[in-house]
Amino acid sequence: MENLLEVKNLTTRFHTFDGIVHALNGVTFHVGKGEILAVVGESGSGKSVAMMSILGLLPSPPATIDAGSAKLFTKDTAVDLLTLSKAEMNRVRGRQIGFIFQDALSALNPVMTVGSQISETLVRHLDFSWGRARTRTIELMNQVGIPGAAQRLNQYPHQFSGGMRQRVMIALAAACRPRLLIADEPTTALDVTVQAQILELVLRLQREMDLSLIWITHDLGVVAGLADRVLVMYAGRPVETAPVDTLYDHPLHPYTRGLLRAVPSLDRDTKAPLESIEGLPPDLLSPPCHCQFAWRCPCVFDRCWQDNPPYLEVAPGHIVTCFYDLDNGRPH
Amino acid sequence: MQRYFISRVIQSLLVLAGVLMMVFFMMHLTGDPAGLMASRNASPEEIARLRDQMGLNRPMTIQFFEFAIDVLSGDFGNSTRYHQPAMDLILERLPATVELASISLFISMIIGIPLGLLGGSNPNSMVDYLARGAGLFGQTVPNFWLALILILVFGLHLGWFPTFGRETWRFMGLTLPTRSVFLPACSLSLFTLGQLARFTRSAVMEVRSEDYILTARSKGLSVRRIYIQHILRNASIPLISIVGVQFGYLLSGSIYIETIFSWPGLGNLLADAIGNRDFALVQGIAFFSSFVVVILNLLTDMAYATADPRVRYGE
Amino acid sequence: MGNNKMSEPQKAQGHQGATGLGVDQQKKQGVMPVLQYVWRLFWRDKPGLLGLIMVLILVFCAVGAPWITAYDPVKPNLRDAKKPPVWMENGIKGHLLGTDNLGRDLFTRIIYGSRVSLTVGFLGVLMACSAGMAIGMAAGYFGGRIDALIMGLVNMILALPYLVFVVFIAAILGRSLLNVILIFGLTDIPIFVRIARGEVLRMREAGFIESAQSVGASTFRILSTHVLPNLIGPLITLATFEMSAMIFYEAGLGFLGLSVPPNVPSWGNMLAVGRQYLTIYPWFATFPGLAIVFAGIGMNLLGDWLRDALDPRLRRMKR
Ligand SMILES: Nc1ncnc2c1ncn2[C@@H]1O[C@H](COP(=O)(O)OP(=O)(O)O)[C@@H](O)[C@H]1O
Ligand SMILES: [Mg+2]
């Protein structure tokens, strides 16, 4: 599969009063064309910061992107998103890459009608007239399953239910048929039943529009039926990347293994208590000069405290960031 | 929204009823309104006679209801000094105060709001320091002192502006302000200017950090559109209420500025009335100013409700 | 200070789980590190540091007035009356800022004037704050009718033209220090009520109060050990701003001849005299005004700093 986005060694820091927050420490991953990548990790692990860094959406100060590249491949050229000028970046945002935020209530402008918030993207990127944008907006709203779109167009976000609001958000992100859709925990704020609908909707759009999709979640449970590939993040670093089945059947990082144990599933013995990983994520204020998981790791040994583990491709497409070989019960 | 309006109107009426009571009982704070009203060297017999005359020996509740009925029919009693109905005196002074208040508000708005907007959009820039400085000085420089300094510099030293009284210019049947309003209006506008700059600035900064601005950026909108459509639009809604509140404050008349410049408005009348221990007039002014402020707050809230769709289409 | 700077420690604290000035830091690390932390907060926010220094100077002047200047602030000395400041023509040595119409040293009177201002400010705020805190806590804690009644009154008073009523009351009560303190102490209660109530409601929403009730703590205990400590931050911040406002209003009353008796050296009284002599002896009015501005700026800068350091949420809650 051809790659759409290649992120290498992305390093983002926040310069705060208490010190430097090392939010991302060399994040490397890629997304293929038409592929669905799930990004998983506890909250605070840097999932959102990674995506926002790529799109240049972080507030600066306090954020700085200190290293890395993020190549976006269009027809036959590749551009590094991190080196784009503001104007060039504005042509990528919304046009090439759409972003779905977690909480649609706060992510939609409360004093603008829903319709004009969708339309303005079309006017901006596709040179639509406002009239034409309006027609297209109604189509889009129908497409994402908002009944009575022609009337609801003129309503304000607070007049929508949570699920409907998230649909608006999705319509907005997908309005210009971007090539990549980034969904940052789009269902976290919603009821369980609505969650499934939203998930289905995004998957349908992905198929219909032939998009690539990055789906961010801290819940490994929903990933199985959704993603092609999974990226597990911990304390601002990917710890393991693998095709979804490989990851579930054969996790190679102690953290991934711990996460999977914490997922309730139907086929396991329900009497066995769910395990969770002991301890808390590290304080990102200290610079990462060793494996960040070492404090909580059941397999920790002296090497883990000396170095950052490198990316290790144990099988094609299966990358793990760990010194310890879980399969053989000894260091690599 | 209609429900909201109705409840706001009822609330305002309750406030006015409360004001009526306060104004009435304030006179009884010392226990002897007649003693307050009498001239300083009145003999006890004279005071007693006055007490009788004013009906102060009757039960308090009866006195209050009489007072309330009088006020509701627009009668604040007679000024003991001018021997005229207090209401007439107040209405006579009102135009001067309205002129001064409007011009002060205008000055504050054309300087304060842009300053706040620019400051809030460019944190820690030169304009931002200016906006913050305006806010700080507006709050700490007393306008009665500033007035004195302005008189010294622009009135006495440079001689550019009159420092005394109000002159108007009659043109096609309209009474228009002249240069005489400049110094009083400048002194009076300092506080409001600072408040507007401060408030606008923080409104802009708050809106800038909202999630929907991030969304707007993620859509690739131009900086201009984000600024006008998203930031300014949202930041201007809370501005409605601060402008309304400030106008109420200005309209209640500045006792300092009007006395310093001998500006024939409500504040000046109040200072006079206090100097003359003309408490019927003081009562009248206090109630009238409160009335103006309450009505203005009501109008402001209604404007706000109409401007903000979250209120307009009730939550 | 500014909101922009505010957001950064706020976020950083958020991810560390520390609150405001770091009560938990105090527990963990003892007094010295906390002092160091406070110092760093001041050092980062230079205007706050400036405000602190200005307020300290003010307090020093009020407390040490007799040591700072040798002149009597009240006794007339007509021989030296109406002398301009030293740097002006006819200024005489020993009278830095000149003398007033009765020959009293202006510098001395300004220094002594800080006593009136600070007394009114401090006692007035103390009164308003303690009463407002109690009433606000009751309103927020008990809710229902009591709350509705209290807030109805509070909103009514806050909706009135403040100055008109203050002047009205002052005219009725007559000139004395006690009256001035009472006037400000009473009329300022509503603001504190509003803030205290708001904080209690926030704690209720966060579930603190319910959880304390569920383990059977008494009302008094909940209020004194759970609610009160959380009120201190916001109230101290507000108190600083209100103190500056009271100094401002006291000077205003003095200017109208409605504050402390005329012979007492206060900034407002001095301005009132200054106004009469404005055209001939402009320095009478100039310097007391500067003193008022000095006090106001110091307290406002300190207040801004406190607001950021203690509670980033408290914004724009002032009158
Ligand atoms: N504006 C900021 N200032 C300081 N630290 C920040 C800021 N934004 C995010 N961080 C830090 O970056 C880390 C990653 O955050 P984030 O990407 O939001 O996590 P998540 O994986 O839950 O999306 C967190 O530890 C957070 O504290
Ligand atoms: Mg996130």
C-alpha cells in the first residue's frame, strides 16, 4: 500500500512555568492510502498533541516542535507539513486533512448557524459561492444522517443533541473530501448507543469517500472491529505498531499486553478480574533518557534504565519499542 | 425568551420597590429625619414643628405608603431649598447629564474597545501593554484628580478648553454640545475607557482560547475570517452588557466631575442638595438615578438575549 | 497577570495535579520550597513584584510615619504657608513637596494620610469580607429560599448607582472615621457574598460537600474544614482589589467633604483643599492625587498577581 502520511521522529515540547513538558519524544508512524489507523493510549500519552503538531494547531508559545518531519504525499510530490508556510498550511487543513474533535459542543461556534460553519469550509477551499455551498451543505448533512437538513441548517449548535452535533462536526471535517480524516476521540463524550452510530457513520464515509482515517481512542475495545493497523502510544512515544490482528493475538510490548488484559471481552472468563496496569504515567517534565515505561514494567531490567529503546521491526509491519523479548522471556 | 423577558421585567420592578424602601428608610438612619432636614442652627422647637409638619409623628408604615404613592405618581416632594418639586429640578438637569454621559461613553468606546481588541489579539505586544495600562490607570486614577490636572494643563496653562460650565450650540432646533464638554467628558471617560479596554481584551483572549477557534483553524480558514467571523463576533456579545452597565454608571451622573466643572447636571444637583441638607431632593435624585440604571440594565439584558442565540433560542 | 500567561501554569498544573499555589507542595516539601516557589512566581511576574513592593512601602509609611518625617501633620505653621516644592522657585529646604495653606508640610501630610486610607481600606474590607463570607457560605450551602432571598438582595444592591448611595449615606451619618469604615464595610458586603457563594456552589457541583456529608460530618465541620479553606484564595484576591477601591472611594468622599473631619490628614481632604487653591497653588492637589494612584496601582498589581497565583478561574468578577 502506498503511504499517504509519513511522520518521523516528531518531537514536541511545551515550555511552561514548571519546566519543559516533553510531550512527544520521537514519534514515528505512517498511514497508508485508504487505511484506517487506530491510535491508542492512556490520556496524556500525547495522541492529540501528535495530531495537532502535524497540522500546526498547537499554541506557540508554549509549544515548540523541535525535531521531526511529517510528509504528506500528494499525486507525485511529497510535502513536509512541518516546514509549510502559514498560507500553505491553510490549504492543507480542511482541504487535505479534516479534523474531528472530541467535544462537538465546545468545538462548534455557538453563535454561528451550523450551516454556515459547514459552508464556510466549502467557500474557502472549493471556491463555491455561498448559494452553492448551501446546497452542498444540505447534501452533506443528509449524508451524515441529519434529518430535516434544509431547516436545521439555520439552527445553532446548542439546538442539536450530542449525537447530531457530532454528525455536524463530521460533515464539517469531511466537507471538502479530504484525503485524511483525523478523529480525536470522537465518541468519548457520547452515550454508548450513539457511539456505535457515530463509529458506523465515520466508517461508511471512509469507504464512500475512500479516505484514510486516523481514529484516536483510549479504548482498545472498539479498535478490533474498526482499524487496519494500531499504534500504541505511551508517554509521548509509540511503544508498538502492528496490524490489528497481530496486535491482539501477539502483543510484544509489556504495556500493550497490560492494556489488552484490561479490556473486557466476551470470550474471556468473566469471573477472572480485569487487570489494570499498576502505577501512573510518568511526569513528562523530566527529559526522557530511558524507557518511560520502566517504572511500571513487569519485565524491567537494567538496560531499560540506561537507554531509550529503539524501534525494532520484529516482523514486517510489526514494530515494537522495547529491550525485552516477551516471546522468549529474555532481552533481545 | 419571552419568559425570560417577563421574569426580567418583574425582577426590575422588585428591585425598584426595594430601592423605594431603601431611599425611604435611609432618612431614618439617624432616627430623626426632621433634625437632618432642619437647618444646622434650628432650635428644638423649630425641629419639633418641622416634625409635625412633615407628619413624622405618624406610624412608619403609613409614612412609607404615602411616600411610595407619591413617588409612583412622579412626586418626590418639594425641594426645601428651591421650593420647587424635586422632579422638575431633576428633569431640568437631565439633558446636561445625558450629554456628558453620552459623549464620555463615545470617547471611551472609540478608544477603549479597539485598544482591547488589538491588545487581546496580540498578547504581550506594545498595544497590549497600552490596553493593560489603560485598564490599570482607569481603575486607579481618580477622575476628580484627573479633572483637576486637565484643568491645570488644558484649561489654565494652554487655554484650549473652557473649564467652567456648559455651553450649548443651538442649530436647526437641536441643542448641540460645544467644546465645553470636552474636559469633563475626558475626565469622566477614563474609568469607563479602562473598563472597556480591560474587558474587551479579556473577552478576546478568552474567545481565542476556545475550542471552536481551534476548529476554525483546523478548517484552514483565513486569519481574517477567523478574526472577524469567529473571534470578534463572539467577543462582542459580552461587550453589550459591559457597555450597558457603564452607560448606566455614567448616566447616574458624576458628582465629582459635574461639581468640578460646574456642569449643570444631576451630579451637581446632588452635591448642591447635600450641601444644603435638602434631603427631599437627595431622595429624589437617588431614586431617579436608580430607576435609570435599572431600566438600562433591563434593556441591556434584553439586547444581550437577542444577540446571543443561546439565550434567544432558550437553553 | 494577563490571561495569556495565565493559561500556561494552569495547564502545567493540570497535568501535574497541583492546585494553585500548591497546597500539596507545602505538605510534601516544607516551608522553604514553598517560599521559593512563591518567589519564583513573583519573579516571573515582575508587575506583581512591583505591586508587592509598592504595597509594602505604603504599609511602611502608615506604620512608621513619625520616624519618616519630623513635622507635625496637623499643627499650622503660618510663617511657612503655601511654599512650593523644593525644586521650584521659592521652594524652601526641608519641605520636599512644599506646604499647604496653613503651612503644614505636604509630604508629612501625605505620609500620615496613608494611615486613614489603609485603616479605612483594611477595616472596611475586613468587615465586608467576613460578613460577606459568612452570608455567602450560608446562601451557597443551604440554598433554596435563603439563597434566593440573599441573592435577590445582593443583586439589587449591586444594580444600584453605588456612588450616589454612598454619598447619600455619608451625608446623613456625618463625618467620622468610624462612619466611613461602616459605610464601606457594609456596602461592600454583596460583592463578597457573590464570590463566596459561587465558590461554595462550585464545590457542591464537584461533589466535595456531598461526600463530606455522606461520612456524617456536621454542617459546622464541613463549612469550617472543607469549604472555608477553599474560599480563602478567591477572597484574598478580591479583598486586595476591594481595598484599592475603598481607598479610591474614601478619597472621593473626602474630596466632597464627607469623609473624616477636615483637620485629619487624609488624601481626600487634601485634594478638597487643593481644589480650592488649584489655580494659584497647583501642587496642593497634585501630590495627594499621585499618592492615591500609587496605592491603587500597587494593590491592583498585587491583586492581579494573587489572582493568577491562587486561582486562575477568578476573572473579571469585579464591579
Ligand atoms: N498547552 C499545554 N501546555 C503544557 N502541556 C501540555 C499542553 N497541551 C498538552 N500538554 C501535555 O502534553 C501531554 C499530551 O497531551 P495529549 O496529547 O492531550 O494527551 P492525549 O493522549 O490524552 O490526547 C500531556 O501530558 C499534557 O500535559
Ligand atoms: Mg486527547
